[in-house]
Amino acid sequence: MTMETTSQTSGPSRPATSTPFSVGALFRRPETGAFMGMVLVFAFFAYFGFDRNFLSPYGTSSWVNMASTVGIIAIPIGFLMIAGELDISIGAMVPAAKMSMAIAVGYYGLPVGIGLLITFGLAAFVGWVNGMLVTRTNVPSLIVTLATLFAVSGLTLFLSLWLTDTTSQALTSPAWAKAMFGDYHAWGFQSSVFWWLGMAAVLYYVLHLSPWGNWIFALGGDKESARNAGIPIDKLKIALFMLAAMAAALSGTCEAILSNSATTTTNFALIFNCIIAVVVGGVLLTGGFGTVAGVFFGTATLAIVQQGIGYTPFDRNLSSLIIGVMLLIAVLMNDTFRNMATSMSASKKGK
């Protein structure tokens, strides 16, 4: 298979880098609506939270920190959704990773490096199982990962009680591990923020500048055409599920080392937060369309709403209402922009 064949399978989903600027092309980009939504939401909370230090360095770090814990996972989930799949087992993978680190390092006294190998090895295995089940059985990934969500959650609880006789565990980390994974830095920014930014940069290259990005778009656009073009779709799906699981393990590791503790509680809210961030970021639920920048902006928007409400005179209980309305508006906005762009392109061709 040649690079030329691979590029053709991606269709129009991957934004061109050499075409001249046009308003229609701008509106067609998934991140346009996400960026506009983020700006509007930020302006709203900046206005009403100005007197309550929303714009202060520590006010900014509050929502950036929250965005990082979701964003580390949301971008790989965005990859899966672009490829036409979904992984909701991340809600169990995060506490599983936290307990794995805490039991290995805090209970048995193993070095942090060994704990990291065990944690990420388990995550890679869970992702591999998800990918194998999806590719071998043709059962929808939502059902497969729903099953592994409860399986991993139950196994985490069982092993924690069996090994330590408790559902929570303390964890003490050396200085290098705290600085790398779970500490507060300048103006209150957590270590996870730097992991989020680094992952965003690396995965931007993978999706938009490397041949693998063409494969992911092609897989979500038309699986059979991608297979006929020689793309190893089964291996690609397995790799994406492993990436999502290991990203969840990274987020869980950062949380455990930051808080010096871990519990077995399944994080169901994280599942919805990641999906909301991806959808607000312009990724289609049907696959084949999306960008890393869009997911990045969508994650930031979600975090601004959830954390920014505390800096305003409004009731914090309204944050869920705002998120629900924001999700609906974002989907409608993205569809409207794409339809407008398509109409503009068609009218130009007609002339």
C-alpha cells in the first residue's frame, strides 16, 4: 500500500493544509464551533466572575486542572469516536489504575517505577481485551466496553479487599514522582496539565500530520473501503482501545499521586464528561470527522462551566443545566456550520 492510496481513503474529513483560505473551509473545520463556544463561555464567566477572581492565576488554574484530568482521556476517546467506536470502560480503568499504584507502592512498598509498569501493563491488557472483543465478535463497542466497565470495576473491588482488606489505600511517592505526576506547580497548576498539553501536541501530529491519521479517518468514514485499501483496521482498532485505556491509567496515576490515596469507586461522571468534551469539540458520533484542537477546546469549555460557576453568584447546581444546554447548542452549531459551508461550496461550484 502506498501513501497515495492511504491519503485517498481519508476523504474530505482531514483538513487540507495547502488550500487557500475561505470562509466555507473555516466553518467546515470541527474546531471552529468548539473554539467559538469556548470563547463565549469564557467571556460569560469572566464577566460574572470578575469580582470573584475567576481571571486570577489561581482561578484559571482551577478550571485548567480539571480540564487536564478529563482532557488526557478525552483526546484518545475522540480518536475512537472518529474511528466509529466508543470506550466507556474508562470510568472503571481510572480507579483501577489508582488502586494498582496504591497497592503496589503504598501497601507492598514496591518502587514507583515497578508500580507504573504494573499499572500501565494492566491498562494495556484491558484495552487489548476491548479491542479484541470488538474486532473478533463484531459486537458494538458500546456494549463491549459497558461489560468491561462493570467487569473491571468488580475485579478492582474484589482484588482490593482480597489483597488489602480495604477499599481505599494510602500512597506515598518520592519527590521525583510527585513532581512528574502529582504536584502543584507555579500558580497552582497540577502536573497533569503538562501531560495534557504534551499529549495534545503528540496526538495532533498523529491525527493530522502522520499516515496513521489518514487511517483513523478512513476507518470512521467507510470501514470496508479502508479494509480494501489495505489498512489494518483490526490492529488499528486494538491500538486505539489500548491508547484510551492507558490514557485513563495516566489520569488515574496523576490523581493518586496528587492526593496520596486511592479508592475503588467507579467514576461514572468521567465517562459522560469525556463524551461531552469530545462532542462539544465537534467530533461526530457517526465517526469520520473531528480534530484534536476541537476536543481540546471542548474539554476547556466543559471545565470552565464546571469550575467557573463557583466564581459567580449563580447556584452551583445550575452547572449541570448549563452543560446540558451547551451540549445541545454545540451539536446544533456544528451541524449548522457544516451545512452553511456545504451550501457555500455548492453555490460557488454552480457559478
